[in-house]
Amino acid sequence: MMRPVLNKEEYLKLRDSRKQKATLKAVREGDGKQKQRLEQMNYSCLPNEDGSLKGSTRMSSTIGMDVDHIAKEEMQAVKERILDKKEGLNLLMLEVSARGEGYHLVFKRRPELSQEENLKWASDLLGVKYDDGAKDITRVFFTTTAAELIYLEDEVFEVQEVQEVQEVQEVKGEPETPKASTSFPTTFKGIPYTTIIAEYWRQTGGEPSEGERNKCLHKLAANLRAICDDKEEWLLEIMPRFGLPEQEMKSIIHSACKEPTKGSRLMDEIVRTVNENDNVNLNENVNDNEELSPVTSQLSPKKLPQGVRESIDAVGPQLAMPVVTAICPAIGALATGVTLDVHGQKKGLNLIAYIAGDFASGKGSIDPVVDAWMSEVKALDRMYQMQEEEWRAKKRAAKNKKEQPEEPKLPVRCLTLNNTVANLAERLANTEGKHAFSFTPEADTVAQKWRSAMCDFSVMLRQSYDGTKYEREAKSAEAVNVHIERLLWNVCMCGTPDALYRVVSNYTDGFQSRIAIARTPDNTFAPLEDKPYVLTDRQTERIQHIAHLLPLMHGEVVLPKLEAKGCEWVERIRIETMMNDDKVRARQRFRVCVTAQRMTCCLMLCKVCETLIQKHGLSGAEERLKQYPNLWKEMLLKAQTPTLLEVYDVIADSLIENALYFFRERIENAFASRDYAGNNDRRRIGKNDSIYERLDAQFTFEQATQQSIAIKGAGITHNSVRQMLKNWKKQGLVIQDEAGKYRKLS
């Protein structure tokens, strides 16, 4: 569908909207897929006699011409050539193209010439080659901003002899949008019906594929009539048609409106959702200049993909980071075939999480969300467990018989932590090379059950994080013997802070640094919610759609932008910690970086699934992933958007902050212990209160020693201060003059 732009004011307003500016910025920065979301203009219309432009009844008096792929050094010369010939050409508009590598121009049509002959004529006149791939009538220009507009004549609006409403064929695969109405409102409570319908498709699994159009349009009409006064004519004007003739659309709408009159809870939810997000489609990552601040510990759901967004909506924004931390191990377990290359190390999305919070702090609302992600795996597990029960019944019946039924080795993947080392090891050996997953809402289950075997628990989880070999042998023929080539086991535990210390009791063996920790907010004095957050059936369904597609992805991926973001974060923390000689924080950064990359990759995989569902529907997305095994890899590279890369910083900052919040003092004491050849006593200090920041621009060794003692205590030695200053010099933070004084360089 298209509509006319009738004046210069409207034309410039479309070009200079906030969305248009942000989208063009993203395109220019290399995010090519955003180009499809720019405003699109068609300056060439012909009657439909040749079947070229459905619904067009009049010839436009203008022609649009695309001059593309110009060398950077030639751009200025080409522009001057076009402007020099503007009278002979009858130029009406000239703009820089979306990618900034060419120009779009509009000139008066010569009616005696065909469409292609007009383009050849203009090409010969200007001495530039037009894009012969864009010579057809239905091709549009992806419009840029007012700043990219070089030349414009008002006549371009006066001569566009098109009807107020014209149907056109799909442009580059984009679906039709509702045509403008002349007799009914085009908005509901200030929200365009086009936006409401787009949100409806987003919430119901995407636009229909061929074969399900009638069914899906019937459902849309049945819901949409609630905000169209049940008027069939109104629905006919605003509903998309997806190629269906008008008579068939009338029949679909009439059938939907014949059903008993009732409201639509789904439509109420859609209107509320759109309102809450400033009438912006939640799937669009438009405002790259309004990204999340890396210092915040909360995540904005509207910037996150399907499944993740619903998970946050189910628990509320205050629990955004805890629920994201909890579901990432589940997502990683579902995407068990995905291997991510981080710093040259190729590992699965192996994650261990702990959600720490006081009792009644909201941890329990996370349980059903995790269950929703793992529901399909759990359904399979129940089938296997029924088979095991049948075997146990047969074994009891054959207790005194010579022949005993053979014990089945079934791939149960959701494993309870209320288990023994032997049973758990046996289960882990039978998952057929896929990730196992364990979740407990009470971490004390682990502390009590594994009290005498906490070392075994720690070893198993450490090896599962690294995806390394795990072996267990015993002499007895009856005892469990396992040999697992790659231990794949993702775990999420919820519990109080003191339970965390019972689970993690050793601070030098690396277990602590492999755990992603999130904290629930302090709600001690928070008022009771009028409408408490709960996981709805609709949210569950949308989570399950994403969870269904994740196991279909197999292969190894390298995400260069995510890798660069991780390296940038690690370097930032290195410099900050060096300034304060903070070795505990400096060491935490290594594994935090890896964990944050894995978690961010999980979110990006959800984005890939969301995009496929929106374009093809759930069944279509599943079929595409099966037919094209590498499709998800290509899409994952494109999912490295500025928004999700910024989320990496939020996650990484939160992980390192919480690790130090709970364990800094215990780590320092452990390393300072006589039982460990560790480092000097250290304590938590902020960046702006570091030794380096306290010192003047020029300082002496004695002053550095004095500030070190002031921050780190009397245990500081001259040797440790000399080593600190040596590190600073090597990094280029300070220089030393001939008199032995130091001067800051940054």
C-alpha cells in the first residue's frame, strides 16, 4: 500500500522524525537490515495496463532514478554534474542515498518515452550510469533525512497525479499495510491502527504465511472489531489483505463479526503495551541514542527480544537482572548445539547462576518463568520417567527371578539437585551429549544434600562451566562408573545470601568466579503491589515458541562485535583496577567477561528466533531452520546490534559488582591466609577513591606509600609500592624524572 505526500511540510516531517534519524544513523554505522525501516518513497507510477503497478490509474509526471555505488572521491563531482544539468533534466529532487554511496534524483517524466527509456535519456544527459536493477515501477527509494536532501522543488508534490489511496504490489517482500480511510478514523486513542495491527502480529507469532491467511485474518478481525464498533466497513478499510480480493475479505470480516459480541482482552493488552512504549513497536531497536546506561543494574524489556521480554514482564522491572540471569542457563541448555568462540576458546553456552535475595524478596516469581522455558524438555523427561517407573515395577515383580529386566539408559535432562553424586553423575552421562539443566528455588537443598560431598559438587560444576571431561570410577561392579567426554550441565539456584556462602565455601578454587550472581532488590519497606506481576498464559506461550526453536541450532559461531565489546570491557576494568592496585577485581574480570558474552549470546539467539517467527510464523521458522542449517549463524551475526551490545556492558558490570559485593572480603582473607601463598590485604574501593586518583599530578614515592597505607592499611610494604609504581610506569600512567619524582600522564 502507499499514500500520497501532498506538501513540502509533510515531506520534511517524514524525513526528520526521530525514528528516521536514528534508523539512518544505524544504517550508516553498518547495520544494513535497518534500511528496510526507513521511510520509502515511490516517484514513478504507471497505470496497471501492463500489470506493473496494481491499483494505479494515472501516470505520474515524475521519474525516480537511482545512481549508486559511486566512489567516495567522485561523490562531489557527480553531485555538481547533476546540479549543473538541473534545468535540462527538469530536476525536482536530489538526495544522498541511504548508505551514503550514491544519489537518488527525481525529474519530470517525458511521456513519449517508456520508463526505461526515460532513465536511459537521463543517464546519457548526466553522463552517469543509473542502477539498472532499480528500473522497474514498483521499486522505491529508502528516504534519508532533511540534512541529506540537496535539492527540492515544490512541483514534485503538485505533479504526483495519484489517487488518495492506491494499492500497490509488495515492495521487496514487504507485506501490505492498511490503506488510509476516508470515512472512518485511522487511529484509536491516538494510536494508528497500523501500529496496533503490527503489535497484534508480534504478539500472536508473526504475520500469516500462505495457507493460513484466512484463518489468521479471521482471528484479527474478531479481535479488532472490539475497537472498531463492530463495523464491517471500518474493518475492511483498516485490515491488511495479504493479496486476498475484496470480496473474500468481506466474507472473512462478516464471518468474524457474526460471532457473539464480546470484548477482546488481547486487544486491550495490545493497546496498553503500545501506549506504555510510546507508540513504538517493541520489536524495533530504533533509538540507538537512548541506549541503556552501562552503570544501571536494570534492563529495559522493550529493548530485548521475545521470550526475554516476556520473562521480565512476568516478574516486573525490579527483577529484570535476576530473571535474565536465571533464564540464560536455561536458554544455553536449550541451544545445546551452539558453540561460541570467546577469546579463541570454543565452548558451549555453559552457565551457572545464583539468584540471591532475602526471604519474600520476589525470588519465587522466577520459578514459573524458568519452568516455561524448560517445559518442552520436561515433557520429554516425564515420558522417560514413566518408562523408568515401568522398569522399576518389572524389577520388583522379578525380584526372585533369575532373569532381571535390563535397566534403561534414558536421556532425562532436567535433573533435581536433591540427589547423590553417583545418581547425578549417571544422569549426566546419559544426556546423549546434550546439556542437562538443574534449577532449585531453595539453594539450601544443595547445602544440605551435598554437605559431605560439596567438593564433588564444586568440581562437577567447574568442569561443566568449562565443558571438560568428567570421569568417575569405582571398584564395585554395582557402583556407578561414568566417562563423560564433555560435561554439559547448566545450573540455576535461588536462595538467601547465607545459603550462597554454604554453597560456595572455597574462594580460591575458581568455583566462585564461574557463578553468575544477581541480587533481588531490597523490598523491606516496599508497598504491596495493587496488581502483582504474574506469568500469563500468553507470556508462557511466547516464551515456549522461542524455546522450541533454540534446539534446532547447531554449529560454531564467532561473533566479532561481541568479542570486541568483551575485550573493550576487560581493558577498561584492567586500567581501573591498576590505578588502585585492586587485584581481586582485576582477576574477577576474566571469567565475568566470558560469562557475560555467553549470556549476551543467549539473548541474541532469542532475537534470531523472534525475527524468524515474525517473518514466517512458528511452523515456518522451524521449517526454515531445518532446511537451511546455517541460516541462524548468518542472522546471529546481524543480531549484534548496538542495543544488545550495550546490554553486554550492563550484564558484565552487574556480574562483577555482585561477585565483589558477596565475596571480596572472603577472597582477600583466603588469599592472605597462611594456608595460601597469596597477596596482601585489600578491601573494596571505588574507582574515584583509588590510590592513583588520590595522588597529586606530581608526587613522590613517600606520598604513594602514604596513600597506599591510608587505603590498604599498615600491612603495605615498600616492595609492594615499588611494584605498583612499576606497573603504572609500564602502562604509561606515570613517568619518573631524574630526581625520582613521578608525574601522572592520564
